Amino acid sequence: MSEEKNTHPLSVAAPETDVTPLTLTMAGELLGMSRESPRKRMLQCIHKSEGDAVHKMFNALQPGTYVTPHRHMNPAKSETVLVISGSMLFVEFTDDGAIKEHILIQPGTEIFGIDVAPNVYHTFVALKPDTLIFEVKDGPYQEESDKDIPEWAPREGSPEAEPYLLGLLKELAERTNAAAAEAQAAKAEADGEANGEGSEA
């Protein structure tokens, strides 16, 4: 990680209150900080301590932020993510780094969140400015063991990270376009069969 990224805050400390309203003001300030961050994202902790058994946090993301593909295995931790605003892709990888699945997550749609088991290599890709997610994950947090990062995934801040992200976005776009073309062809075929049946009746 670059010196600039090391000196810029990575997160906002948890409120000290026992009862904490989760407000639009809190979200707006966090999104503003994410726009200024070299990482293009910012974390707002809700849990009070890294040793807490359950970690709750807001994460504000801007397009172009790179979340290193990872899983939570040592110790095993599941995580649940809800998208509050914006739009995000969840990407699941095979053990050797190929894209296994990608899922569009957006508020107000059929899929507005996702639950991820510990053994799944994954990343999140922000598609729209001011994407805000709420995440719940098992604790405690220890930086050296929180994420199991595979050898094929460039580390955040490395020279390889940006080209990898651009390549990932290109492959996802190609997959999406191919799926859309396939769906359109299937619809045209179905419409043609329906029109044929109608003319014979």
C-alpha cells in the first residue's frame, strides 16, 4: 500500500453511545469521505471493539475501488452484506481465480443483499457512485488473519491491482453482454414460435 494510502484514514471509529441511531447524516458524511479517500472507500464501524464477537459496519464505495479477492477462513467467518444505495456486483471465484459467478445487488430489487460462507473466494465491485453497504461479520478482527488472500489476487496498492481490476471489469462486461444477447435471441425465437402457432390456428 502506498504512503499516501497509509496516512489517509481507513475507517471511522464507532460511536461511543449505547444506543446509536443510524442516520442519513452518518451515511452522507461517510460517502463524502469515500470520495476523498485514495482507496475510494471508507468504513464506519458500529461495533465498539475489534474483539467483539459480531462486527457491524457501513462501507462506502466509489467506482474504481479495489477490494482484493479473499475469503475468511482462519478462523472461518461468514459475512452478510446489504446494499443501502448505489449498485454493486458480487463476484465469486474458483480456487484458481476464474470467475465462477457474478450477482448484481441493488436496493429495491429482487436481490438487495448477499450472505457469503467462509470458504468462498469473492470480491465486491461498486458500479455506481456513492454505493453504500451494511456488513455484518463474525469477530474478532485480527489484521494478519482476517482475510485469506489467494496467490492469484494482486494485493491492494500493488502495481498489478489496477490492471487486474480493469481486466476483471472487462470480463464481467463481456459475460453480461453475452448473456443479454443470448436472452434476446431466446426471446426472438420464442416470439417466432408463438407467431407461427398463431398463424396455423
